[in-house]
Amino acid sequence: MKLSNDLEKKFQDQITLEYAASVTYRQLAIEAEEQDLTGIAAWLRNQAAEELEHADKFIQHVIDRGNHAAIGTINAPHVAPGLTVLEIFEAALAHEQKVSESIRELYRSADKEGDYDSRPLLNWFVDEQVEEESTVSEIIGRLRLVGEDGSGLLRIDAELGSRGEGEED
């Protein structure tokens, strides 16, 4: 069953947002790299790659439904240079919350149209976003706990760097 024109557009918007999330995470990784926090930078790069996988899931769904998948305009992320590590993760959380709300809105739109075929995909993404926000919130909590303690920050850097590429938290 094809998506309505309205839902097709909303899925295209979500695809674009997932690409924007990837670019945002990559920019945040640059900020960590400039502070020689290679583990945090690697974690953020992995998140950037994961966002591209999410975009691919939406793209495939749109194509499978007989519609046209498209990537819209991606604006450069608004990331100020010189962010603290805490600010980097607060920016990541804010972006995850934006993505979560967009997915919930997409879910509401699909339900309103009676598009039950999108539910499995959207259910997966709702669960994924709960996990993403929880993970980033936990990192923020730990960063607040260590504050300016260099050894604590380096420990978090090492732990985040130990996450393998393609491995989800």
C-alpha cells in the first residue's frame, strides 16, 4: 500500500532529519577531537554512522511502499566552537529529543491516516529513541558527576572509546 502524498513528504522530512543528525554528531565529534578526547570523538562518530543507518531504514520503507524517497536540504549544524564535553553531550541530547519528537509526530500522522503498515518501523524507532535519549542522559549525568576532574573525564573518554564501531549502546 502506497503512502499518501502527505505521509511520503513527512517520511522524506524524517530522512532529511536523520542525515542532519549524522552531520550534527560528526561536528560534535570534531569538537571532541580538538580536545584530544579520542574516545568521545569515536563514540560520536559511531553515533553519526548510526544516524545514517536510521535514514536508510526510512528510505527503504518509503521505497518498499512504492513511493519516492528523497533527501531534502541539510543545514549546517549550529555547533559553537570550544564547547565543553558536557555542552557537547547536551547538544547531542537536544538533537535526539528533536528527532524523538519528529518520530512521534510521524507516528501520529500515520495513525491519523490509518497507515498501519508503518507501525512496525515506527515502533522500532520509538524504542530506539528512548534508548538513545537514556544513553546520552546517562553520559551527561556522569559528566556532571566528574565535573572538571581530568582523571574522571579521561575515564569516561576511555569507556566511550571502547564501544566498537557499529555497536549500539
